[in-house]
Amino acid sequence: MNKNRLHEVIFEADTPLGKLFDVILLWAIMLSVGVVMLESVPEINEKHGETLRYLEYGFTALFTVEYVLRLIAVKIKSKYVFSFYGIVDLLSILPTFVEILLPGVGSIRVVRIFRLLRVFRVLKLVGFLKEATALRTALWAARRKLMVFLAAVLVLVTILGTMVYLVEDAAAGFTSIPRSIYWAIVTVTTVGYGDIAPVTVTGQTIASIIMLIGYAIIAVPTGIIGAEIITSSNTNTQSCSSCNANEHTDIAKYCNQCGEVL
């Protein structure tokens, strides 16, 4: 199998072999994450720890082969290695190798952290879904609008939190401006923990205003992202074999990043 064919099978999902490859990996990812979760249950790990460990080695071998094949398939290997999915793919195999290379130190917390990093395999699921790619594209396209929106919300909760701090006292829980801003954030997001609450009429009035504002602003990011999803819904699974870019329209014949023929 030549590199172009290998790239088509591994990075794209519009061929029978490509779909089969994705389905196998999807099941492997979900099962491997399940193994990690079962290992964290003391009773199960005590009885079936050895079996789970061998299963983990098998999944690591599979993902290692996948990682090597992806490196072989791309022309500019650094584009894949340092991409989001390349880093996730590396994180999915690195913890097991660290554990194998450092035997007898399983009780050290840093090794345990590396073991838990295997859960990052769940992020590999995102790379196989066209809908997830469209959502990621929409979020990236709307990033400036979302940043402006979040900045406006931050200014709002800072002002309102400070106002509540001025009218309430420490007995009600508003001991500082940061704590009052925390309360404003909890309120404007409609979470409402109830750990602190205003007791004066003025404070409760401000709280009512914040609650109403909260319901109004919830729809803003939804609308921004929804509009971007509509404009990006015509992308496909075509991936460039040179630079690994994958946001291309259905009618695209050349990569929109490097000009490579798709």
C-alpha cells in the first residue's frame, strides 16, 4: 500500500477501508478507557489486575502501530506530531511506556498521574467524527466573538459583584470583592450554589437583576456558535497528505493551506 492510499485509509472516512479503520479504533478507544476506569476500582483491580494490565499492553501496542502508521502516511511529519491530535495520540501511548520503563515505582504519584493520562484517549474520539470537526471549526471561527462576549460578562460580574459588596456585610458572606464577584458569577450563570446570599433589599434587588441578565445572556454564545456551524457545515473528511489540514469544502480539489492536490 503506497503512502497516498495509506493516508486515505487512516486520515479520511469516505472509503470502506477508512470507515472500517475508524470503527475499529473507536471501539479500541472506548474499551481502553473502560480498562483504565476499571483499574481505578480497588475490588476489581485486586481480582483482575493482571488481566487488565495485559489488555492495556494490547491497546498500547495497537495505538503505537496507529501512531507509527500516521507518521508514515504524512509528508510533513512535524505538522502531525505537533498538532492537537498528534499530541493526543502520543499521550494515549506514552503513560504505559513510562510505567514499563520505570518498574517498581508504581506508588510514586507522578507515575500514577502518567497512568491516568491514558484517559486522554477519549479525546481521540473527536478526531473520527465529522460533526465534531464541524463544531471545532465553528468554535475556532467564533473565537473572537466569544472572547468579546466573555470579556463583557467579566466586566458585568465585576461591577455587580462590587456593588453587592458595598451594600452587604461580612455576616452575609460577602467578605471581599473577589468573593462577591464569585457570587455574581454563580448567580449570572444560574448555578446558584446558595453558599452565600444577599440579605438586604438592595442586595436582593441586584441579585434579581443578575438572574434576569443571566437568562438573557445564555442564548448569546449559542447563537454565535450556531451561526458558525451553519457556515461550516459543508466541510468533509478530506485530509491533506502534506500538511494534514482537514477543513475542506465538498468541492475543494486543493488544500486550502498548502495547495496540495486532495
